[in-house]
Amino acid sequence: MQKRIGFIGCGNMAQAMISSLIKSGKVSAENIIASNRTLPLGESTMDGLNINLTNDNIEVASKSDYIILSVKPQTYEFVLSQIKDHVKKDGVVIGIGAGISSNFLENNLNDGAKYLKAMPNTPAMVGEGVTAISPGNRFSEEELEDIIDIFNSFGRVEVIDEKLMDGFTAVSGSSPAYIYMLIEAMGDAAVLEGLPRDQAYSMAAQAVLGSAKMVLETGIHPGKLKDNVCSPGGATIEAVASLEKNGFRSSIMEAMKACADKSRQMSK
């Protein structure tokens, strides 16, 4: 990709995305520019990546083909007011902030500006993220391929209707927190059984990773994979029965519903 990618904000997500883009070879460091309000902080955050750095958001907007807003949602309105008159004619503004809708982007950009709602999750930091994008019909095939390439560099991309974005937030955007709780609980239980804590967390995390890869790579229904582990009268089915008795599935579903409801309330 020969296009120039700009990042406004140099936080953890921007750093993860930039590092993955460069490692993927899809974009060279010289074609990436990022701004940070405090330039020395940006320089220390992006140390070793050899990208172009500035403390001027307008410079990023005027020089970039794709502008990724990697700032706190509460600052979006201010940042968009700064850059809207400086976005290239065919430039694309990509909002990745929680609760930031396409309507919000449209209402805070000039008429005719191109914009995109995207939602990555934090495992992007280790190249295993999943990002939902809602492009609508405002992009050419080449532009859509570029956008997918950007987000594919640190995981998987799902193209969804924006009305499904709150559901995505519940199942992917926020779900790493649920999985961390699961790993922590499994680790605590293993420690109770006498295993050292470091090993307990490592074993639990690897079990989650391996199970997820089985779902993704085999295409087998998760229920079937679960059944394959449960021998008649065995220890696993005993554990599954206990989880069912204590409302494991219903608690996950209720938590995700609460997450989606809150996401809808936050949307601008």
C-alpha cells in the first residue's frame, strides 16, 4: 500500500496498530505520521518505529490518505473541529473510539468527507485483535481493500452493519475483560489445588488460547468440541454440570446484554 496513514494520538492502541502495520510490510514507516499533544511523550512511546512524529493534528490530517483518530472519545469533537478543513479531498477519517458513531463523524466533518466507524479490541497489541468496520457504501473497492489491510495487520476484520456494533462490543470489544476474569478464576482454582501461581496462570491462558484456535481453525461447532472433551462419567462432564448448575452460560449472556445496552447508551 502506497497510501499515507496518519494517527492522531499515540496511545497503546495507536502504538499497537503502527507496530503491526510496519511488521506486516503493508506500509513503510516513512508513510506513517502520528501526532501527540506532548511531542517528547510521543517520541518515547514510538521509540524505534522510525515514523514521522508531530504535535500538530492539522499536519497529520493534511498529509494523510487515511486518518485514524486514536484519542479519547470525549476529545473527538475538538479534534474533528481542528482537522475538518484540512482533510484531503479523498482522505478518509476513521473513528475507533467507543461510542463514536458514523453519524457523529458525519456531523463533525465537512460535507462530502469520507468517514468510517471501526472498533478494534485490545488483543491488537499482540497481533491477535478483531476489528469490526462499518463502511456503508461510501468507499471504492480499492479504498475498502486498503482499510481492511490496515486492520488485518494486527488480527482479523469483520465487516458488519453499524446497527450491530453494540453487539460486537459485547462479544469482542469488551470480552477480553471477561476472559481475563476466567483465566484469573482458573488460576486461583489451580493454586487451591497446589499448583504454583505463575504456572497456574500460564496453563489457564494456554488452555484458552488453544481452545479458541480449535474453534477458529477446525470450524467445528463449540458445543461439539465441548462434547468431544466430555467422557461419560468423567471429570470434565462433572465440571460442566457444575458450571450449568451455577448459571455459567446465563451469567455470560446477561453480562454481554448489559455491555451492549451500555454501549447503546454511550453512542453519540
